[in-house]
Amino acid sequence: MSSVSPQRVAVLGSSFAGMTAALEVRKHLDERHEVVVLDPRDHFTFIPSLIWMPFGARKADDITFPLAPLYDKKGIEFVNEAAARVDVDGHTVSTSTGRSIDYDKLLVATGPRLAFEKIPGLGPEGGFTQSVCNLEHAERAQEAWDRFLENPGPVVVGTAQGGSCFGASYEFLFNVHHRIRKAGLEKVAPVTFISSEPFLGHFGLGGVGDSAKRVEGFLERLGIEGIPNSSIKEVRDGEIELDGGRVLPFAFSMIVPPFAGVDAIRESEGLANPVGFVPIDDRFRHPDQPDIYAAGVATAIAPPESTEVPAGVPKTGQMSETMAKVAAQNIAADLTGGKHRDLPIAELSAICVLDAGNNGIIFKADNVLSHGIYANGEEPSARVMAGPQAHWAKLAFERYFLSSRKRGMTAF
Ligand SMILES: Cc1cc2nc3c(=O)[nH]c(=O)nc-3n(C[C@H](O)[C@H](O)[C@H](O)COP(=O)(O)OP(=O)(O)OC[C@H]3O[C@@H](n4cnc5c(N)ncnc54)[C@H](O)[C@@H]3O)c2cc1C
């Protein structure tokens, strides 16, 4: 047995990044060390399948599972509460019910805050557009879609300025179009796509291989007007006004909102940048707080290039899990003297499946944040495949991920 004294690792958030990190840390450390996870949600949700919920193709039970039994089995303490504040000097997390949890190492994986309030009229909570960014929003979007089917009209899908989940809005766009065609509503329900990307297929990454050509071709074939570089001024009941004055009427609209870090992290002194994201180094450790790590959407990652309209960097589920694994290895190495691992952000790779209802596009790219070029002048490899296999790949991955993750497996 190691001579290291027992330590406690606290993980804030239990989705793609947090759950992966907790399971990996648990694997690396012997049972004398404690791992505790906090999350106000008591279920894991496979967020990529939320794009199908509005059309009734998935119910909550199909794509969620309870967290407590998994953590119980794995010897991880689960606190079903939100972190309210982190005292970085005191090494303490206070929770929403006033509990105080001490930690030796902390990993922040609290994902995004959906900042609807930045655009008047945006979002399902008091606004006029829908969202598929969480389970509750996707359920509400289903009610809105049912109303749309009774009273169809133009559709607007997109990502607002400051949003970063471009893949999700493209997938939703293609699925909406697929459903409209199946319902025979093409003539009454023209579809428009708005995006803060400087060009379609940019994805907040400067493009992936020939993604611009592929995405433009897809939209053209489907008869969808795409408006890149768009910034939303205001949403009113049934219409979106863009900066510049163009007004887009809609009977149904789903817009991915601007992303920020969650309030508890933003408001914790010495932890986050002004937007609430946690700065990280190549070990996914806070540059000024050696006992604090972060992974997933909670991390501060600068865009690879500046764009006319603010476009965030996508931190996909797969990228989030990679970050979590590296952070977990480094936490274990800090505590037990094992080997550390460095993974510069620019060297993250990404696999992205854009489902289109019955076909789709698969992107696989190395070094997605390397400004499109390696230091040695070579272009990073990128592969793009379009066709029905993309749809089947997404379905198979959903089943595989949910069944393996329920058992606590972190490999995919
Ligand atoms: C519609 C949609 C489709 C997508 N499709 C894909 C896809 O096909 N492939 C892919 O790779 N990625 C996809 N993504 C992106 C993927 O879902 C995200 O990258 C991933 O969810 C990020 O994981 P995360 O753990 O960082 O954050 P999240 O999944 O957002 O999880 C954050 C967790 O932190 C918890 N939390 C929040 N505040 C606190 C607090 N104060 N204290 C404790 N816990 C807190 C939340 O309850 C939540 O459980 C999609 C995203 C969307 C919206």
C-alpha cells in the first residue's frame, strides 16, 4: 500500500466531463482516497440525442440513467446538489443547501450557462425561440413542434452570437428539414439557417477539411438558405430581427444561445475568467491554482481565429471526455507520484457526426484548434464522409455509450 495520506478529490458536474473524470480518478486511486461528485441533476442525459426529442423520436427514459446507483457501485460519493461557491484558498466547496465539502484536488466540469438573457426575446424561458441544449428545453421544444405541425409556417434554426455548439444546430437543422419533408410541408415551411460562423461549415474552428464545401452543398441540395456572420438583435413573437435590419418570420425556431460559465464558478474569487470559464494549462490544471483542474465546456479556450461576429470554440462531448481523462491522470499523478500527461489544447482531436434524419456527415480531424496548420507547415489530417452510414453511426454510438457508461466504462 502507498504511504500517501488519504486525500479527497471533488468533481463539480456529472455529465460527459465530470462523470468521466470521477470514474477515471477512482480507477487511478486506491480506496483510501475519497472521490466525491456534485451535481444538481440526479440523472445523466445523453445530450446528443436531444435533437430527436422534439419529434417524439426519443423520450427522456430512452436517453437518461440515474447517477446514484452507478456511483454507489464504483465507491464514489454522490452529492445531488449544486456547488454554490468555491473557496480556492480554503479548499472548500459550499453547496446549495449550505453544506461545506473540503477537497485536496478539485475538478470543475460544470458545463455552460445558457445565456439567453444576452439577446432580448431569445429562449424558451420567457422568450419565443426553442432550445435543445438540455432535457427540459428539448421536452418543451416537442410541445412547440406539435403546435407547429398544427399551424405550420417558416422555420428558423441557428446558433446565436457567442454560442459555440454549431454541430448541434446543424444536426437539428437537418432533422427539422427531414421531418418537414416527411410531413409534406416543404411549400409552407421554408427553412432558414442563421449562424455566427464567418462561413457555413466553419464550426468555430476555422473549418474541418472541406467542411465548408460539404455543408454548403448539403444546404443547397435541401433548399435551405444559410446566413453566416449573422448576429441576432432581437426576437419577437414570430420574428427574428438580425443586426443590419433583416427580419425573419417563424412559426418554429430553435436557436443555440450564447454560452457562459455557470454563476457559482464565475462568482468564486480567483477561479474563472470574467465570463465564468476556467483557464487551464496543458495538464488541464488552473495556471494559478495547482489543486484545481477543469474539463469540458467549463474550460476557457480561446477561438483559433477572430471572427466578425463572436463565435465560441466548440467543446464537444468527445473533446470533453479527452480533457477529463488527461485531468484525471494528472490529479492522480499529483497525489500518488505517477506520470503526468500534457495535452496542449491545439492537439485535441475531434470526431463529429452530424445526423440528418436518414443520412448525415461524419468529420474526423486531428489538432482541431491548431489554426489549420501544424508548426512544421503540414496541414492536420481531416476526413469527411457523407451518407446514410452517418445516421447509423450515431444510432449505434448512442446505444453503445449509454449501455457502457451505465456500467461505469469510460472507453469509447
Ligand atoms: C443538442 C446537442 C447535441 C450535441 N451533439 C453532440 C455530438 O453528437 N457529439 C459530441 O461530441 N458532442 C455533442 N454535443 C456537445 C456535448 O453535449 C457537450 O460537449 C457536453 O455535454 C459537454 O460536457 P460537459 O460535461 O463539459 O458539460 P455538460 O454536459 O453541460 O454538463 C455539465 C454538468 O454540470 C452540472 N452543473 C452545472 N452547474 C453545476 C454546479 N453549480 N455544481 C455542480 N454541478 C453543476 C450540470 O447539471 C451538468 O450535469 C451536443 C450538444 C448539444 C446541446
